[in-house]
Amino acid sequence: MPERYIGVLGATSLVGHALLPLLIEQNVKLFAFSRRPQVNVTKSNLNANINWHQTAQIINDASPQQEITDWICLAPIWVLADYFDWLKSLGAKRIVALSSTSRFTKMDSANPSETAIVQKLVTGEEKLIQWAIEHEVEWLVLRPTLIYGGGKDKNITVIARFIRRYRFFPLFGQGVGLRQPIHVDDVATACYQALNQRSVSNQAYNISGGEELTYREMVKRVFTTLGKKPRIVTLPLPILKIGLAIMKLIPRYRRLTSAMITRMNQDMVFAHEAASRDFGFAPRPFKLNENDLPSR
């Protein structure tokens, strides 16, 4: 059987940390690209099996010489267009790219920075599809919900750090908005499954966690995993501006916005049956362990 080559853009991202060991276990020849330098992979002796490149090397034409037909893009989807010509020159035939369900949940946000991200996601998907059609490249877009795991995400770890430091967690309103957190390992698995399912192409899929739960319950489970009794302070929505002003005095939360807070009471769930049917996506329920939380 000829050796299989797979390229990964955004290899040092959160999902990249989970994906690289998975790909190496499948006995593929892996080329990893990132803006940041090479990082240690969690399992021993795997780095020797990875050809690392910084994306700056692409600009300087220091790129692999052999054909790489299969690609997974974990970098922000809106930067992918910068590499279209380069990908085509390496013989790209199939690309799985990560986007986000934020393109739907933040569409009507009152925060300009969030609506700007939505536009970048939408435009990034549209550019990929247009380019892929023009160059006869198979494409798949995966849109995960709230990603957690590895102790390095920007969702659950933020909650955990607040609880560790202040021993309580504030909720504006009852925190009844439904969530479907998806583990980073399940996102990585979905990328590999989608890449390998050759009967599926030119589709976009929402991928979500295996359990729906309220924001309040999600916070309670973080308390439990930390070995602490849940102490949730419920604040009425009318004092949102005052509470937000106080929280922004804490450096770590200075970028907190009213839109982020009000979403605690908004449903942000997405069906993933299409992904399960088409390439076997089977996410786990939201069961945290110590490895899913930051060490400090």
C-alpha cells in the first residue's frame, strides 16, 4: 500500500494537540504547519514521525516537495484563502476545515467584535467552497459547538479558574440556556472520520456534544470536578451593567461583554445526526475529569 500523506494547518492549536497523535496512530505520513514553532506532542516518540513547518516557511517557498492530497485545516477558516495557491501546488484533492456554530449563535450580537467574527466565518466558508468548486477539490466544513478539554480551552477553563480563585460563580439570570459542550478529542476524531469517509464530500456539518444541559448545570459540574460544593450566585439581569463593570475590573475578564453574559440564558444547541449518519460521529456526554481542567 502506498504511503499516505496528510497535511494539517493550525497544528499547534487546541484541536491540533488532540489530532496529531490520532493521525500518527493511523500510520500516516504527517506534515504539520503552524504559525508557532513545533510543540511537544503528548505521547512519546511521536514528534519524530511529524514533519514540522512554520507557515512563514510557506511564504519563503520552503515547503514539502511531494504531493499532499489530504488536508485538515484547524486554523481560523478565514485565513485558509491565503494558502489556496500553495495547497493546489501540492496537489490538494480533499480538505476538511473547522468553522464554528458561532456563525449562527452570534449573528445578532450587539457586540461589533463578535459580529465581525461571524462575518469572517461566513466569508471563510464561502471562499473555501468557491475555490474548491473551481479547482475540483472536495471540501467538508465542520462547525463545532463549545469546545472543551485538555485544560487549555477558552470556555470551561475560564469557569474553572474563576471558581478556584473566588470559590463561587456568578450567573446573570437563572443560566437556563442549553449547551452541548464538545470534547476536543471528539472534534479531532470527527476531522479524521470526515477526511476518511470518501463517500461524503462538499457538505457542511454541525458537530456538537453528546448531551444537552443548561449553563447552570454545566457550571455545577465544573465545581464537582474541582471537588467543591457548587456556590452559584444568581444576579438579576437588570443589574447586568453594574455587574459587568465590576467583573471587568479583574484583568482576566476585561474583555467580557454583555453579549457573552446574556447568552447564559439563550439556547445554543445544534443537532449532529447528519454527521453521525454520514461519517460515524459519536460524541461523549459532558463528563469532566481533572485532565479537562487547567492545572492552576
